Amino acid sequence: MGTVTNWGTAIYASLANALSLFFGFIPKLVGFLVILLIGWIVAAALDKAVTLLLRRVGFDRLGDRIGMSRFTQQANIRMDPASLLGKIVFWFVFLIFLVPACNALELNSVSSLVTQIISYIPNVFVAVIVLLLGMLLSNVVADLVRGTTASARMANPNFLANIARYAILGFTALVALEQLQIAPALITTLFTAIVGAIALACGLAFGLGGRESAQRLLERSESRLTSGSMDTGIGMSQPFNVAPPMGKNASAESTYTTPVSPEPVTPGQVSSGQMQSGQMQQGPTQSGQARPGQGRNNQSRRS
């Protein structure tokens, strides 16, 4: 009988301990459920508020413009951009309430894990914003490149616009991955390699494809410099023109003559200047008046 009594005492003690643990766990479970319920209600209310606000401000049209709606359709997400952001807000708020709920159940490991997830979520938000801005900027730049190339009548405007769009999207994706802290060393190395590859490709394209054009450009520049230096040299080394300019339209300002020294005149000799002046004085006499001797000869001939 003593042995059976000891067994009964042991069973009673174990049952009492289990019941005490169970009844002690019930308040914690109730607190956990209450916190989750409150968190669910608050998250749902914020979800509806954010979705309604985004639809009022026309976020769906912006999502269609930047290509977010097409992305959600390709990812088989049956929600518009406003509803998608509303769901993101919902789960973010619900995870915030999940931390005290886990603490109420004394689930310390789960609570620390949820805390790390919550601390990482802002990086996700920033990465999403960077992606949205990058998509918007890529579309704007693509439209600008397409319009500029089309107005300039360049070939393949759509091809150039796609190059600009995907280049911006690629750099945006690298920035988003850097913000998400996904292999930052690898992302930095990849970014450096891409920039170096683009610079090398541009250098090779100009060096090989544009070699003849560059040579012609250098030849033109050299010929212009050479012609300019020759004109400058001729203008500086040309002496003064002492000869009178030829032609009827020569102006007196452009004529430079050397002074003529007077010739020595001997007695009985007429200088060249006096001879020229005498001829100029005899000119009117020959043309308008007759000489005295010539008049007598004319009278004798008439008689």
C-alpha cells in the first residue's frame, strides 16, 4: 500500500504541476492573441487608409507610367500598385505588433528574429523608392532621347532610347542592391567593372571607328593654324610701299611718295620743271590762239 500511495502522490504532483503551468500559460496566450488582434486591426486600418490615399492622389497612373503595373502583372501579382503598397504597410505594422506578442509568450528567440526583420525593413523601403525613382527617370530620359534623336533625324531613335533606359535601370538596380546590403563588396566590384568596361568600349570605338574622322579633324585644325601663322608673318615682314598705286581709284591717303630734290640749274639751262610748266602754258595758246608769225603767213597766202 505504501508503494501505491507514493505512486498516487507522484501522479498528483505531476498533474498539479501541469495544471499550474497550463493555467499560468493561459494569461500569456491571451495576451499574445490580444496583441496580435490589435495589431491586425491597426494594420488593416492603415492598409485601407494608405490604399485609399494613394488612389486619391493618382498613384496607379504613376505606376502605369513607370511600368510598375506591368511588373506586377508579369510577377502574377493580382493587385494594383496602390493595393500593393497598402499590403506592404500592413505587414510592416503587423510585424511591429508581433514583437511584444512574442515577448508575452516569452519566445525570446522569435522576438529577436522579428526585431531583426523589422530593422531591415527600412532598407527595403528605401530600395523600393530608389527603384521607383529609377524607373520614372529611365522613362523620362528615354522619351527625351527618342524625341531629340527623332527631331535631329538620326537613325534608330528607339534603339538609343532603350539603351538610355536600360543603362539607368542597371545603375538603379545596383544602388538598390547596395541599399539592401546584399554582398556589398561584390556590388562595388561589379559597379567598378561595368564603368571600366563602358569607358574601354567608348575608347575602342573612338580609336578604331573614328580614327579617320579624328585624323581629318586634326588636319583641318593644323591647316587653319598654319594659314593663320603665314598671314601674320607676311603682314609683319612686308615693307612700306614707296611706289604710287596704279589705277584710277587710288586714293591720296594710300599713296606714299618720296620727296624729290631740286635739280641744280646752270646759267642758260632750263630745268625740267620749267620746261614742263612752259609746255603747260603753251597748251592753251596752241588750242585757242594763233601765234604772231602764223597770222602774217596766213595773210600773205590770202593776198
